[in-house]
Amino acid sequence: MSLPIVAVVGRPNVGKSTFVNRLAGERDAIVHDAPGVTRDRTYRPVFWQDREFLVVDTGGLVFDDDSEFLPLIRQQAELALQEATAAIFVVDGQTGPTALDHDIARWLRQLSLPILVAVNKCESRQMGQVQAAEFWSLGLGEPYPVSSIHGSGTGDLLDQLITYLPVETAPQTLTEIQVAIAGRPNVGKSSLLNALIGSDRAIVSPISGTTRDTIDTVIERNGVYYRFIDTAGIRKRSSVEYGPEMFSVHRAFKAIHRSDVVLLVLDALEEITEQDQRLAGHIADQGRACVLIMNKWDAVAEKDTYTINTYRDRLYRRLNFLDWAEALFISAKTGQRLDKIFTAVDAAVEQHRRRVSTAVVNEVIQDALHWHSPPATRQGRQGKIYYATQVATQPPAITIFVNDAKLFKENYRRYIEGQVRKQLGFQGTPIRLLWRSKKPREVET
């Protein structure tokens, strides 16, 4: 990705995520009135005048506390600054300069990087100048009064920012495969992302609920671009309280909706849970292609040549509505079978986008009818299938025109779907069979 990067840093709860939302023109970063909501670094595209660049939202910096995620948040901020062309230091104009602001300023002055000071929460233009003047003491040059809520002052800041950015033509729009990484908390989603891209892109911690924002990362492999979307762990609804976790879960579901394929990550050391089943059902209902990822396979004790088959059979019994999805037994920790994920994703996406000619579809349906005719009712009425045609992709949808859709009960519909899968494949993607009643006189000859 050739776009220049601008890192947004500051202490906790000064409004960095609100500021990033304002610059990006969207409400994509989670905003909540509590410190520590943002943990990973998240990227948002921004366009100003003739320049396009990425802003990186980072977690709140704290230097004198090494509890919980704070050292990892500092590491993420450092990584953002290492790849940045410039940085914006966000401070709170209503609070005024704090000791922590001065600590961060001393740290930033050591970098050979242009630093702009955005004095946030300056809702009054007149008072904003007075509030911003206090921050000259940071020694980072002119402080810019801004209001992330109202947008005032951001134009002057951006006008100055783009003077530090290289003039580049916008990159060509590339066809991407969007891959959401979903699952319960602490099954290894962020570890899997880091292993796939080969860097510490997301914070990894044994504490469940580490990831809160969805994190997009684009990588190129063998000429194909993959956008991996790491999501927050999804717990059952009754366990989720209002606040950051609820927003995180909502973002995770949005990530599933916009993906081409979902990597449903499961823990090989635990049984398949009801929450795993609910997530699997949601993926199927949304019509997303899917690959089942059984993580932590390296930690399974006393494996032999039959262990993987035993686990696979048990997996498909518990997730029988995803029996069309390929199951991979991997280790994000050791890298075992990671390359197979790309192959499985490519295959699933190909099937998800696949279109079959009407002639071939009808061949399959006629063959299914030859082996098993539709059952008749007690009154002697029997279902008749006239013809079928594929009407959509992503997921593939086939409309089957019949004399009366009510005559085709669930067991016979499952039989037809099974025959379609047996003959046409569609491995890795759900399919939709749409049964439509059509009067005989309407049938095309």
C-alpha cells in the first residue's frame, strides 16, 4: 500500500478516535467515554485537497503503568510511528497540558518526524485560541485548536499536514478478497492474523476481549490481494454488557457481512460450544463463504494418524449446517498448515462467485428426479419440477420452478440440495434453492 501514513497519538480519553472519525468522514472507530477503548492500531483512509493518505488510530499512551494492555498499546503506537510520514498529537483543550502530555511530547521530540499538535474539544472558536495557546509549552510548534465533534479547525490542521506528505497519484483500485477472522474470545484470532501477515499487527494477549476494533490489513500473495479483517471475540448476547464490548461485537458482525469469506476460528483444546454453533449459523444465514479453522492443533496431546479424522467427524456433527466448509487443523503459534488457508480461501471464493449454465443445472435436476421422484400427497397430487436456473452468485442461488412449492417438503428439498452439491460441488459456500410455483400454462415450451 503506497499511501502515506499519519499516526494519531495521545494520552487516553482525549478524543483520538472521534478525531479520526472526523478526518475519515465516517463513524468506524469505536468511541466511548472511558480510557483504553482503542488498543490496536487501526487504519482509515482520508482525502484532503489533492492528497490521499491513511490515518492510524492508536491506543492511549501511558508511560508509568505496565498493567494489562498498556505496554502492548505503547508497542502498537511505536509501530505506527515507525511507518508514519507525519504524526498528529491530540491533546485535551478543556483539561489543559498535563504531566503525561509533557512526557509524550518529550518522547515525540526524539523522533525525526513532523509532529502537529491538535488541541481537541475547542468547541468555541474564540476560547479555542486561548485554550490552544497553553500547549506552546510542549515545544512541538504551533498548536491547532480543533473540535472533533463539530469539525471546526480541522481544515487548517490538514492544510498544514499535507505540506509534509509526498505528492503521489492515487493507487489503482485492486480487486481484493475480503476475509473476516471471527470466533469466540481467546481462540487465537489475532495470533492467526499476525502469523498470516508475518508481523505484530494486532495485540495478542491471553486475556479474552483484547481486540475491540475490527482491524483491516491488506497483503499481496502470488498476485492476489487479501484484506484480512480481525474482529473482536463474540460472546453470547446475555454475557455482553452495554459499552465497548457491545460496539465491538456489532463491528464484528458488520465485518462478517462485508466479507467474501469468513475464517471461523475454533479452539482444538475445547469442545464446540453453542456460541460456535450460533456464529456458524449466522455465517450461513448471511450467505458468506467459510473455512473452518481448528487452531492450537499443536497443543493436542497424543495425536496419531486417526486423531484428525475423529476431530473432523465431531466438528461436522456439531456444525452440520456448515458441512460444506473445508476444515483445516492449524497452529497459529508454530505456523503448521498456515499456507493451506490461502488455498482454501481462494477455492471458497471461487465457488462463492461461480455461475453454472442453465443447461447444466437442469441436467443435474433431471438426474435427481430419475433417482427419486417427488412424493405424492394422499389426494394423489404430486410435485412436478419444470426447470431450474441459477439467478445469483455470492452466494450461488438457483430458482426451481415447480407446479406447487407447497408439495415439496423439507426432506425432498434437502435431497435436491444434496444432489446439486454432489454434482456441482460448491465446496466452501452456502447455496440457496428458491422454490417457485409456476402454473402449467406459464411453462415455456
